Amino acid sequence: MQEPTLLLLTALADAPRHGYALIQEVSAISDGRVKMRTGTLYGALDRLLQQGLIEVAAEEVVDGRARRSYALTDAGRGALAAEAERLRAVATEAERRLSVSVARPRVRGAFA
Amino acid sequence: MQEPTLLLLTALADAPRHGYALIQEVSAISDGRVKMRTGTLYGALDRLLQQGLIEVAAEEVVDGRARRSYALTDAGRGALAAEAERLRAVATEAERRLSVSVARPRVRGAFA
DNA sequence: CGGGATGTGCCGGTCGGCGATATATGTAGA
DNA sequence: TCTACATATATCGCCGACCGGCACATCCCG
């Protein structure tokens, strides 16, 4: 799973949302760093639907505009939780290793 | 940056390593889940060299076999630290949102 | 009436990961 | 000895995900 997809699942984790709202939510989550394009969005949405990680929660018309809302499935919830845990583990390991090498930039002599 | 690349940088974070050792190290870091192929490895290594995130640390012959070691550059260290922090933030946000929706599976009435 | 925000959707290009394949040496066992 | 496996590096082509660009439609504001 790649980052845009992960951000998408995260944006759906607390409540169902429709496409356009997801773009804004992803931007908010990533502190404005990730501007999701509609090409990425709908492609990813189709993929996630097919994988059963999300489902269509509602299809309504608001102010004359069609709006389709998506929600996480239980499988999606599980996948997101697993992914989050894995990423945290990698991040922790990366930081641990970095601190080791920073503390000892190079070894010059034995036992020293 | 994708996960294999992140794992590669992580594997280099505490000490320089050569290609084959990186495959094994990545496998160890990911608890055996990620089996890196040489196609992925050398492609990623070339990319990272070009981006200046890693550098060739040594080229030696051990037991008749050529061996090329790679090391993180300062830029690579910075990139890895930034990436780790970002991933941790996303993971935390994902887990926070999941716990919110699990605590309140659905809202049936107002103010209730 | 024009422009910007809201809203969904497709298409083609690009890039990274992956499987397959090739080459070469050292080591262990039948 | 011959065979198989671990060590070690490297290339190629395919595929899937992401991305920029585009199209289309409605609503609101000036």
C-alpha cells in the first residue's frame, strides 16, 4: 500500500466522506503537503472498492450535484490498523538506527 | 518514497552494507515479511545514488567475490529522519481516527 | 456573464517494484 | 567429482499505482 492510499483510508477512518471532501481531508491530514489529484483519487477508490476495503455509503444529490460517499469496511479498518502499526514499527527502527550511528560516527580503534 | 526504499535506507542507517547483505537486513527488519529482489534492490540503489541519499563506501574483494558497500550520506540521514517522522504522524492520526469511530460506531440521535 | 468552488470521471505518461534471467565464486555433501 | 546451494552483482521487460491534464456539470458571487 502506498502513501496516497494510506492517507485515503485514514481520511475515511472516523467518518464516511465523498470524493471531493477526501481531497481536502487528505490535504489537512498531511498538513497541506499532499494535494491529491482526481486521477489518483478515483483510481484508488475503484481499487479499494474492488479489494473490499471501502464501500459506497450513500448516493445523494446535494444542491443539484451528485455526491457519492464512501466508508471503511471492517476489512478496511483492519487493513488500516495493521498498516499503521507496521509503519510505526519501521519508523521506530529507522530512528533507533539513526541514533546509534549518530552517537558513534565512526570507530577508530578497538575497544575504544 | 515507497516502502522498499524506506527499508533500504533503514538498513543502512546504523552501518554501511553491501547489496546482498541489504537483502538479508531488510528481511530481518521486516520480520521476514519483505523479501527484496535484486531487481528492486539495484534499481533503488541506482536511484538513491543519483539522488545523493547514499554513496559507495567501499569496493573490495572478499573470498574472490567483488563486494560494493553503500552508506547513507548526510542528506540520506536527513531524508530518512524526515520520512520516519512523517510516517509516525500518519500512523498516529490513523489510529486516533480509528479509535474515535470504534468508540462511536454510529450516531443514532442528536446529543446522545 | 464570467470565474471560482464544488463535484465526478477518463486518459496517457511516467516511475518504481517485481519476476525472470545471467554470470561467477566458494562451500558442503553425495 | 559433480551437484546443489549460498554468496554476490547486474540487466531486462512487464505491470500497477500515481499524476497531470482534460472534460463536463452545477451553484454562487460579483
